[in-house]
Amino acid sequence: MTDPVLDVRGLQSEFRIAGRWYPAVRDFTLAVEANETVALVGESGSGKSATALSILRLLPAVGARIAKGSVMFAGQDLARLSEAEMIRLRGEAIAMIFQEPMTSLNPTMTVGAQIAEVIEIHRGSTRRSAMAEALRLLEEVRIPAARQRLNDYPHQFSGGMRQRVMIAMALACRPKLLLADEPTTALDVTIQGQVLALLNELKQSYGMSILFITHNLGVVAQMADRVAVMYAGEIVEFASVNKIFEQPSHPYTEVLLKAMPRVDRDSAGLEPITGQVPGITALPVGCAFAPRCPLRQPDCDRHPALAPLAAEADHVVRCVVRAGQEAAV
Amino acid sequence: MADTTTLSAPRRSNAILATLRQNKLSWVGLALLAAIVFMAVFAPLLAPHDPLQQNIIHRLEPPSAEFLLGTDSFGRDVLSRLIYGARISLMVGFVAVAIAMFVGSTIGILAGYIGGLFDQIVMGIVDVMLAFPTLLLGLMIAAMLGANLENLIIAIAFTEMAPFARVARAPTIGLKERDFVEAGRALGFGPLRIMGVHILPNMASDVVVMGSLWMASAIRMEASLSFIGLGVQPPTPTWGGMIREGFENILTAWWLAIFPSLAILVTVLALNILGDALRDAIDPKLRSENAA
């Protein structure tokens, strides 16, 4: 296999609350291979979005920082690039789409002009050729009557259509990597299915990799090649999508799957997860999931490292009990 | 290519005009303002007399067939002076507000976007400026710089900068947190592009409405400063200067002060009506139906 497109190592992002720095993302290590979709799954507050914003260096300039780690992309460490270099890179080599298509477009510009703007600033194209490219992109993301819609304003589009426009903007410069932060959460289920199918198709035709953030396990099953389950800012389990669903090993992944409704099972078997994700100001010293964990042992008071499951190097889990490992300090 | 694929700019202005066309009141404002501008531009053709020509025999004459709005204490034709005065008033109002709008909103957007200490310092200065009554501040600057046309414009522009900075800053703070600004950052837009292309147009309606209101105020201030002798110097006709001269004879020659006052009233009213109509027209959400 060639070098990974994105190689994040030991990333730690912190936020300042009342004068102290607290980590929202801890010891985050993850590689995304070429043309692969990796899903980041977790509850609200588990640090999924903070991770994506850290990769693109879009955390607020004040009150947030990348404290440790490296983000290798195309031979460069993004954590150490200047802001001017990041501006050139964003939307060009790495693009991002967001959760809220209703508000993610500038209401005072036509959608065509907004797509063309991305092409103009990164490619230096003329307005005319950028608009022609924008039209092609609108057709590619299946906007009906794209030629007529090019000069429409965002408020004339539905949510699903706006997300397609956002995708067109993100793909305008053929990025190597797409960060998708819950792109279908705000859409209804049928539209969600269409948008996901479109993303899968474009991933193939553009040959890009996707880091897909979601809390919806159904979406994970449809999109991902590999899955990283996040809890309280850490990856607690990382494996191929099949292994995650067939052989979940971290107790958190297990309860997450049990809390997911499935067509082929009786819904009476759904089990809610008790308790809440600990806030970043009150992280437990040991395993972050221990207070909610059904398998809790005295050993869990020590912080576990991410370790391979017995005999399976590509299935790693952060659990003392399951990995049968030596607990890290 | 069909006309549907032409670039956005011409279509957008067409849509704005279409909305303006539907608003009847805006036509009144526009017509009044057009008439005043027309009057100012073609003053030499429209004025029946030379506005500077003194004529002692005809001094302080009430309105008549020859002098439609009467004559002043030097026997000059009030109508002609009113027509020429429109030039100064409109020019001062327009140029001063354009400067104030440009400098003020730039300051406001920068302060709102950068935030932190820079914002606090800049807005502190702006608050100090706002604490002075505009007329007093204008008076101070005009007195300091000396009375002539350029200084009058500078004084008015300076005093009206602060409100524009305030009006531009508030929406900037809200807009910079909006999803489309975040999305723009994720697509590699630099800070200047975000401020100029994505934040500014989204509050242009606020600034334009302010602009028309403050242009009315600038015209009033020009009149006020000219009235107390700190504006354009005689014998150049200005509305404010005419009111001052007429004020001395208000009991015997009412027409001297009344007609320039009416001219100011009509101009200010027209600008306010137009400002409101423009605000409605610029917001794309308010004109969604007739844009197609």
C-alpha cells in the first residue's frame, strides 16, 4: 500500500476554560489511506468535530490550540504550517463540508458565483471559465436544470439541494481529502440516502479519501471502509467496518451498537446507555468510559493505551479488560 | 448561451430594480431626489437669474412673477440661489457620507472581525466620538480647520464615521460566527475576502439605510454649520447660509428662510424614503418572488 493520504499522530487539541487548558482531543492517531473512507463515530461531545477542525486548523484563534502531535498531509505537517499556507491548502487539497446546509451558503451570492469563487481563488481562473466549471459541477452533483439554477440564490434551494451545492464547492478543486462533518444529519432520511450515494460515487470518480464524521451507525455501515469510535476525545476502538459491527470489542462500541435500532431485531432489545460523556473539565484519571462501563474492574483506574486485540494487528482497542493488556501510565 | 447563464451581477441589479418598482412610496422618494439632483446639475440652465447678481432696487421683494420666490436683502433672486444651493448641499451630503460610510464601516468590520483588544480600543474611541453631539463635534472640527468647502466635508465625514463603525461592527460579530463564513474558511478564503465578499454584502442593507439617513443628517449639518457661519462662505449660495441670512428678516420677509427650509425638508424626506425602500430591495429574501 502507498503512503496514507492523511497521517495524524498523537494529536492533542485543547480549549481554554476559565484560564486553564483542557484537552478536547487526546492522543489521536489515525491514518486515512488513498481512496478510503474512515468514519469517526461517537456521541455529541466526544471530540469528532474538534478533530476535523484541528486537521484543517479551523479551531478558534483565541481559546483553542493544538498542544501536541503532527498532522502529516502530502509530506507536510499541517500543525506547523503558517496560516497563509493553510489558506492556500484549504478547499484546494483538503475540503470540508458541514452539518448545516441551510446556513452554510452565503445568502447574498448566487450558488454559481459561490462555486466559481472557490475555483477562481485557488486556480486563478477567469470568472467565465470558473462559471462554466461551476455549471459542470452542479450537473455532476445532480442539480436538476443546473443551467437555470446557476444564477439562483441559496434561499431558492431545499436543504438537500444546498448540501449538493456545498459538495460541489468542496469538490471544485478536486481535493485529495474530504472532511465531512455530519453532512446528512440535518437532512431527512430519503435525501440522506441520495446524498450518501452521491458522495460514494464522487469518491470513486475523484479518487479522493473521506474522513466521515457521524453519530449515525446506519450511515457508517453505508459509507465507511474503516471505523474509529471516539469517546471523550480519544479513539477507543479502530477496525474495519465489518469487524466493528460483527465483533465490537470496546464495551462502549458494544453498548453503542445495542442502542441502535435494527430492522432485523426486536426493538424491545434496545438498551439505552446510562450516564453521559464526561465533560472535558472533569475527565476521569483512568479509562474515560469506566464510570459507565458494565465491565469495570479495579485496573480501569489506570489510563489504558490503544492496543491491538489479541492476534489482530488491525483491530485496536483502548480497554484493559478486553485487550488483556498492561495498562499504560 | 441563453440569457439565464449570464453572470450574476446584471441579474441582481435587475431584481433590485424590480422590487423598487413595486414599492410606490419609493418612487415618490426617487422622483423627488431625481428632481433635486436634476436641479443641481442643470442649475445654470434652470436658474432665471444670476444667483450672485445684486440689485438694490429690488431688495426684499416678496414672490412675484419676475422673482418667483422673492429676493433677499441684496436684491438677489431667491429661486436662483436655491437652485445653485442644491449643488453644495447635495455634494457635501453625498461626499461626506461616502467618506464616513467607507472609513466607518471599514473600521467597524475590522473591529468586529479581529475582536479582542483591538476591538475594545477602537470601539472605545468610537464611543468617545459618539458621546459628543454630532453638531458640536462638527462645529469643533470646522472651527479648528477653518471655514471652507473641503473642511466642511471633512468635519461632517469625521463626525459621522462613528455611527457607521457601530452599525458595521454589530452584524460583523454575528456574521463571523455564521456557518457560511466557517465554510468559507474551510474552502480557503482569506480574511480580507471573508470580510469584503462574505460579511460586507450581508450587512450592506444596514449600512445603506444608515447612509441615506445620515446623508439627510449631513445635509442638515451642512445647513447648520453654514447657518452659524462655519460652512461655505458668502456669497456662494447654500441652503444653510440662505436660512441664516433670511433669519435676520424673518418677520418682514418670510420667504427668505421658508423656501430653503422647505428644500432641506424635501431632500431629507426623499432620502429617508429611499433609504427604507433600498433596505427592502437589497435583502434577497424579501424579493424572492419577483426575482425569477
